[in-house]
Amino acid sequence: MAVALKYRAMMRMNAIELPELSGKTILQVIPDLHAGGAERTTIEVAEAILEAGGRALVVSEGGRLVPELERLGGLNVELNVSSKNPITLRANATKIARLAKAQGVDLIHARSRAPAWSAYWAAQKAGLPFVTTYHGAYSGVSGLKRKYNSIMARGDLVIANSEWTAAHVRSVHDTPKNKIITIPRGVDFDQFDINAIAAERKDAIRKAWEIDADEKRLVLLLPGRLTEWKGQKVAIDAMASLSGAERVKLLLILAGDAQGRSAYVEALEDRIIEAGLGGSVRIVGHCEDMPAAYAVSDIVLAPSTRPEAFGRVAAEASAMGKPVIVADHGGQKEIVIEGTTGSRAEPGNPADLAASIRAILQLGAEGRAGMGEAGRQHVVERFSKRGLQAATLGVYKRLLETHEDD
């Protein structure tokens, strides 16, 4: 408890004021508001806009986060903005431009490629500043795919969510350095605080995951959408490569939405059975209470086979005081310090992931607690939600002032 109080005191001493946006209306555009880092950041920025005296609008297809946006005082306007159909993209541009005029929008912020094209054309029609956030390491090397991806580098200013992402944008799109603003994603340290998680919440997670109260095994948690590049297969294979004496001490939990990828889920289930891991690996579906999920876990895994642009799981788990093992590429390298806050394993290499798991197991409970504490300190100093909010609103204010001077 004393440690938690120390961090809260440190955050108060370094309280970050939000730039004033009184009377300004900001429109964020994103495919949906179901779950994910970009979606969560949309809500966090809407919260800051409203606190700063502005109006927060979102165009999306809706989702489970809409009620939260509305509780804050924001408005979601439903539109089919996930479609890549060129006719739909152009039609959406017209609809967004009309919405901007009707609602008195002052700036448009796009957070994904398909809706970004519509938002870009709408901003041009309406004569509004246009901001993009480069949330992902978008794949594709063909000329057509690079053209499609390039919209995320066409903002008047481009927000990169890590230094790795900023370098990627400069390399792939030849974007001038002075046009890119690096704003790491932030963690809400009131929400992700191990001391704030009531026993009832932890009990609810254990019940949902069918973990007995007297369970002696350490829980390895891999949270993330059930899609191949998140590394669930790598984690299963890493478990299979451990010795029987090591495996008996562990329970691997794969938590996340399948989002219609039933064939992938079946492939994971087959892999678990073939490896003889039926009692050691569980697929538990979407988890609404991630702070409690981290709280009941002992080690958190994020073995993505493609580079993560940032690494939200690593930041949140570290904030909860848990050792984290990530794939050694992308933005996650900026969050996990090898041997101090966790470990970094070779991407796609089950044997190396198993070695990282083994090394952290050998630290013992006290060593793991120390590693988790170092991780929390690291993210508190560098990756706060308030810092994200203030920096993003600073980008808005800069562009709005420039636009007013033109």
C-alpha cells in the first residue's frame, strides 16, 4: 500500500494540465468501438476533449464502448466506415462532410485506414484540419497496398504511438520528421492499480476461468484477439517444449475475442490436444475486467509474431506490477526492459519464449514481485493516460490555431 501511495503522490506532483478547447468540436473516426487499443484511446481522448471544454463526436459502427462514451458526454454517430469499397468510401466522405457542417466540427481525427480516406476527403471538402494516428504496423508491400496505407501518413500532423512507429512512418512513407508527433498510448493508473482490485472482482475472474481457490499453479495470461499474429500458437508450443515438471506448475490462459475466426479457434484447440496440454491451457474468451485479469495472473505474455506498434498489454500488465514477456520487436521493446521489468523473446520462437518463462520462474515469488514493481515504476514515469490526453489535445490546439491564422 505504501508503494501505491508513493506513485499516486508522484502523479499529483507531476499533474498535467489539459490544453483549453472551449467551444471546439472534435470528430474522431474509427471503424467500431468494440475493444482494442485504438478504440480505448478514442474514448480516453473524448474524455479529455470534454474536460477541456470541447465537444467530442465519434463516427463508428458502434460497439460495446459506446455507452461509456455517452456516459462521458460524447456522441457516437453510426456509419458503415469499415467498408473498403471505393463507392462506400466516397459516399461516407460526403456524409462525414455534411455531419461536420451540421455539428460545427473544427477538426477531424482519423484512427484507421478505410475511414481515414473518407475522413480525409471530408476534411478537404469542409476545409478542416486533419489529424491521423498511426496505430498499427500496417502490412502490405504492393504498390496498391502501400497507396492504401499511405492515408495514415497524410494528416496535417501524424501521431505515432511509439518511437518505433514514428521510424516506420518515416521509412515507409518518407514523411518529414517535423510532421510526426510521437505520443505513446497511456495507462489509467487509477484503473490499473493492483491495490484497487477488490477480492470479489478477482474471485469473479477465477470463477469464469474455472480456477479453483486452492490452485497452486502459476497463471500465465496471454490477452489479445484470437488471431494468429498475436502469438497464441507460439505460446502453446512454448508450453509443450517445457519439461513435465515445469508444465505441472503452470496454467496458460488465452483470453480474447475470436471475432468470427472460428477456424483459428478450432486450430488452437487441436494444437492443445495434440500437445497433450488439455489440462494446462484454456481458451476463455473475451474478458471485460482486464485489471482483475492481470491481478489474478502471475506472468503476462505478449508474443506477437508481427511487430506491435505500441504494446498496450505490456504497459497495462506492468502497471499492475506483473512481469511481462514480449516478442523482441516493435513498440513493445520500449516498454519491457530485459531482465528488469520482464523479458523479450525472439519473435515466433517457442523455444526462446519457453526459456524466458523458465528464467522468470526461477526468480521465485520475491524476484517476480521485484520485477513487477520495477515495471510499474517504468510505465508510470513514461506511459500515463493523462500524458496521452494532454499531448493529443496539444496537437489539436496547434492545428486549430494555425488554421485560424490562415
